[in-house]
Amino acid sequence: MTSTQELTKNQSLVFNALARADGPLSAYTILDQLRGDGFRAPLQVYRALDKLLDYGMIHRLESINAFVACSHPHSHNHSHGMIAFAICEKCGQVSEFSDDVITGRVREWTNSNGFKQSKTTIEIRGLCATCGAA
Amino acid sequence: MTSTQELTKNQSLVFNALARADGPLSAYTILDQLRGDGFRAPLQVYRALDKLLDYGMIHRLESINAFVACSHPHSHNHSHGMIAFAICEKCGQVSEFSDDVITGRVREWTNSNGFKQSKTTIEIRGLCATCGAA
DNA sequence: TTTCGATATGTGATGTTATTACATTAGTCA
DNA sequence: TGACTAATGTAATAACATCACATATCGAAA
């Protein structure tokens, strides 16, 4: 579980599909892209995605049921903070950022309410600078 | 579109189902609960849910594909801010809160990146005080 | 009142996303 | 080897959501 994770064949195929995409992909889109590599069933994709999520190499975008390669693969700068995603509803581009103030405020709320958080998602839907200018 | 919204029959049925539940419900759970009231198809539920979301009377929890009645029905105190949800993965209870600092930080990011946000979701998964103590 | 348009509803079929269950294969290590 | 764990293959099914088309309801304009 170091920063350079040893991936199995299926995990590599799925990760590469996400890494070369310029935006999020659904599990079934990935499946279709990998049929030429021998993929035949959704579970082959979902199992690889689960592992890649574990390893922190990809993210799941809950609000659009899709997955993206992590855009900060070589640094664990914000590994302790929550990651926020800005998702353009027109072009599909996703920007990833983390903010210590937001992370701190959420933690304050959970601490003072006795809530043990395991995972937090922040997803901003809207139009990116390019699409919003049109 | 005032604070007391005039609801149609189906909208009332769906809203009441959510209001009397002590936690989030999936669309299909609502459908099953309303079969006795003549509901037969998912679309009857989804159409009502869409309207109730428009009216701000309910929220959609993206991370668990479920819906909850808004817990601040009579005040628009935080109507301009983002709402965060803390969802207990054991008992299903959902707590709703808003935080001006978080709202402000998100707006700072979107402003400085030219992103026009339309909807933002913040969902904290974990264990509530009761379940976490066990 | 009649006609029109907008909104709401009913229903079946279909599309999309995710998991269950079970069998098999491959690698690790005592 | 034997036993254990992780990964894989496959079919079936479950869970979530929308499309397409027909019908109904209601208010405003002619």
C-alpha cells in the first residue's frame, strides 16, 4: 500500500482506462472500453474499482455515479483532508481541490456531535469557466 | 412557491411518506408504501419527488440514493447556504446542518475559478453518537 | 361555453447502475 | 504437498431511474 501500488491485470486495465480519459467514466463505459481486453461482466470492473478506491488512486463521484483517476497521484498533500470536486454539467470536466478550513469545520461539527465520520463527499455541480462563459 | 406549497395528491402522499419516516427512504420503498394508495409505477414517485425537490421540501442524499424530508421546514434560515448531511451508516439517521464558513470557502473557490455552481452536496458518512458509542 | 395550453397522471417498457452466488484459478507460505 | 488467501470468470438478479405515449384535469383566453 505504498504510493506505487502493485496492480493486478484487471486493476491496471481499469485504472488506465480512467487515467487516459479526460473526465469521469461510468463503470459500464469502462466495461465497454475493455471488452477488447477480455472483459465481459460488470463485476470485473466493480471489483477493480473497489481496490483502486481502497488504494486512493481513483475517486467515486456519488452525484453522477462515475469514477475519475485521482488528479494528485504523486502527492499525498491533502490525504488527511476532504477532497471537493467541481463537476461541469456541460463538458464533464472535474476539478479536484481540498481546503483545510472546510475540513476543519466539518471536523468541528462531527466532534461536537459525537459523529464518527468515515467518508465525506463534497461535490459542486455547475458550469466550468469555459462552459459558463459561452 | 411560497413557504406553504400547494401540493397535488401524489405529491402529498409522497411527502407525507417521507415526513412520517424517521430516516431517508428510497424511491422504491416509497412506492411500496403507497401501493395501497393506488401507486403502481416508479414514475409516480419520481415525478412527485422532483417537484418536492424543486419546492425545497425534501432533499436527495446522493451517496445512498435516498430522500429525506427537510428538517427545517418552517425556516429559511440557511436557504442561501449549502446544507451538509451527516448520515449514520448503522441506524440510518440523518442530521442536517449548514455552515456559513463552509459555504463561504466553497464560494471563494468557485469565484476564483470561474465556476458557476448550481447545486452542492456535502455528505458525511459514519456513525452517529448513539451507534458509535456501542 | 368552447378551445387552448400547461400541468398532472397512468402505464408499460426500457435503460442504467450495482450486487449476489457460485465456480475456478493463481499465488503464498508453512 | 496442503492449506490459505486473493483474484478472476460468469450468469443471474436486484436496485435505481427514465422514456414514450396515452389520458385527464384545470385555468385562462376567445
